[in-house]
Amino acid sequence: GKAVRWRQCYAEIIMNRITIAAVFAIVAWMAPLATAQATWRNLRFGMTETEAKVVLGADAHRPTKEQQSNDSVAYCGWVVSINVETVPGIAYIEFDRATKRLHNLFLSLQFKTLATDMDKTLSAAAIVTSLENKYGTPFRKDDKDDNEMTQYITWRVQDQVIKYSIIRVQGIPDLIVISYEPPSGIKDL
């Protein structure tokens, strides 16, 4: 009587604890997936190439041989032609070689097709303003003292780091690279 009820009660307690522990384990495992902040064009770090292609749609194409990287850690899985504040460029979507998951991405914007130096300067300023409006005050702003040839701005937002780099030739914007990476991929933060 009592011993059987006690064993049943004890078994129920154990099962409830196992069930609660399993629920907590599942929630803890899924939490990073559920809270991962969308980055550029709603991509999320850790996506597979197939998942990224679905998000990017018909805009995504396989990179040419010249667009592939020799990086031992990541490879370019998709490229997307872009236009940011009238500046044309290419987005490179990179995946970890070992896990085949979204590792980082960067936008390369070249000012060659813009007509005037003023257009280039205004577009570069508009890009920074757009990033500040989206991500707030930069975490770091490094203006290099080399006749304003380079500038680096870094934002740290939830689970990503956005790095903006501009190269100027004779003070006129020539190239902007904007990278999006998870904080674990940035060594100098």
C-alpha cells in the first residue's frame, strides 16, 4: 500500500523534474536562435547557405572565381549587387568553412560611377548618417591622421558588430567597406 504509493509519488516527482529540466535545456538551446538579431537584409549569423538564399531571394548569385576568398576560415557563398545611397557595390555573404553557417558579411561600395566629387562626398556622409540612424552612437570612431585618407567607425549592437571603413583619394571618397560580424569574430573589442 504505502510503499507502492510512495514509489509512484517519487517516480512522478522524478519525471516532473526530468520534464522541467528538459524544457529548460530546450529553451536554453533555442534562445540564441530566437533572439539572434537580424543583420543586413534580415540575415542571421548561423544560417545555412540555403536559408540565406531564401532570405536574399533572386538577388543572390554564386560568386565568380575572382570574388572568392582565399581565407582558410570562411568562403563566399553568395554575392548580391547593391546600391547604397546611390553608391553601387557588392555584398559578400561568407560562411564558415567548418560549419557551413553564416560567418560574416560585408558590403563593398565603390564611388567610381558617381559624377562629381560633391556627389561622392554627400553619398559617403549619407551612408554614415543612415548607419547612425539605424545603430545609434558608434562604439568607436577612429579618424586616422593621414590627410583624412581613412576613417573607421564601429557599432556594437546586441549580437553583432558593424564596422565601417572608408578610403579617400585626395580627400574624395573612393571605397567604403561595411562589415557585419558576430562579436566573437572581432578580436579588438
